[in-house]
Amino acid sequence: MAMGNLMRALNLYGVGDLRYDEVKKPRPQTGEVLLKVRACGICGSDIPRVFTKGTYHFPTIPGHEFAGEIVAVPEGEDAGLIGKRAAVFPLLPCGQCAACVTGHYAQCAHYSYYGSRQDGAMAEYLAVRRENLCFLPEGVSYEAAAMCEPTAVARHAFLQSGAGLGNVLAIYGVGAIAMLLAQWAKAAGVRKIVLAARSREKVNWAKGMGFPLTFDLKNPEEREAWEKALSDEGGADACIEGTGASDGLAGCLQVAKTFGTVVTMGNPQGEMRLSQDDYWKILRKELVIRGTWNSLFSAAENDWRQSLSAMGQGMLQPEKLITHRFSLSEYREAFKLMRDKKELYGKVMLVME
């Protein structure tokens, strides 16, 4: 519980050294607001950040998927913001480089980032840049809004695929972002959404979310069924690789139809390798290979506002993907669950009372 100038936070002092700590409560500077954090998701990228790679300096408070309530502004600034609910775009662009000038902030050359390059939201409070706020529509919960970051990333990847009404889309991987992507595809009228998983548990989970064409590729019979579901259509109009593994990329190249699109979305777990046969598929089928990175947050195109709007209209239900909720003080259990992978999880959420 925050007392006076102090608050509770998860503070990373070194690789593997995450502590439930008492730290100084931030004060909003010019152009910032003080956000009382209500919910913060643990991203898959937070696991290596805490246990193997570290952050850019120590100590750092992690957390970049979050939403909360504005409780203070600097003196002389817009007090009308107090009480408003918001999600926060975690990337802090420099505003000066060539990418920033065109509004492509994800490609900024000199950006900062809440939760890795500077303190993030696994804390009771965070001072955030006012320009990065995205206000919540009526009826959108803090937990749903804390999933705006992966929802926006999923939207951006989906749009990169070019898939739409009447198309066939294959998704390799059944993580939280892939499932949000499948929700976007369903909302856009994609005719057939075929998902590749790596366990029976993941298959059952995805089917329970309303995606019956999900197959466990570790099972030879199911792999055959996955290939048939796509070959019956002449291949997929678009494939999205969401695992960051070579076999996922090879699988996408195999099932993509001639002149189809393959979107590389999964962060690579190691070296990505292609066999000669797989490379031939790119050439002979004249495939389009597209990367996707982060999301758009500009005046012209904003994946964040579109995501919150879709949540408000009931087109997306990201909170359905939340399988586990923990308080900040229960952080050891939350991080251990995701690191050890001994039970199925979708989105793991830290909820601040």
C-alpha cells in the first residue's frame, strides 16, 4: 500500500533478482500524469528480461502492458484528466528521427520504453507521458485495457497479412497474441482460421475460445489434418508465424498458397534456418514475406485506439484469455508459472487492488 512518498513495486536488481520492494513514488513532470496502475500483464518477453537477459540498467521496474486511473497532474496542467481511465502506449519516441517524423514510432532510432529502458508499471504508480495515453471507452475493464498492447500488436500483424473477408488464414502458434490475432481475423470476416499448436492442452484451450480448426502438430494424425484443412483450400491466403522457431516458418511456407503472404511475428528463440526445399517455396510460389513489429500509434493510424474501440463494441474479448491473476506480492508464483511452463496459461495478469 502506497504511503506518502513511498509505494510498492517489483524491482529488478540484476538477472534473476526481482524483489517486492518499497520505492519512491514518482512525481509527474511537465507533460506527464500520475497513473495509479490497476492492472499489468506479464508479457512473454518479461520472462527472459527477468531471468536471463536483464534490462538496460539496474534496478528497473518491469511492466509495459498496463492500464490505470489518472490521479494527479503537474501544477498548472489539465486537472480535467484526473479520474480518467487509460491504457498507455509504452514506447517513448525521440520525435526527431526519420521514422518519428512520419509517425512510425516503432522504428524510432532513439526510443525509450516503460518497463525495460526505464521504470514500468509493475508498481502501484507510474508517471507517464500524456501523449501516450489512450482513454478507455465505457465498459472496458482495466484488465481488458491492460491487454491493449498485445491486442494492438496482434492488429498490426493481422493487417500486415492482408487477410480479410472470405480469405483463409493460417496461424502458427497458440499464444496470447496469436489468439488475439485470431479474434481480429474472425471480426474481419476471414472465412477459415486454422491454428497450429504444439500440445493437446493448447488445442483444447483454442477450441474453447471458439476456434475449432486448431491442430496439435506434434501428433502425426493431427499434422495431416492441419495440412489437409489448408490443401483443400489450395493453401492459405496468408500465414502468420507466431512461434519464433524455424519449423514454424517452414510450416508457413509449406501451406501458403501461390502468391500468398507469410508474416513473421514471433520473436526468434535462436537462429532461424530454412532448408533448400523451403527456400524454393518462396521462389516458386512467389510468396510475399512481411515482418511485423510492435504497433502503430500515430494520428493517421492508431492500432491502440482501434483496439480499445473494438473492445468497447464487444468485437474483441481479450479478458477471456486471462487464465491467472496475482497481486504484486504474489509475483514469485506468477513469474515461476510462466518460466517453468508446467501448466497451461494464456495471459497472466497482475491486479492491483
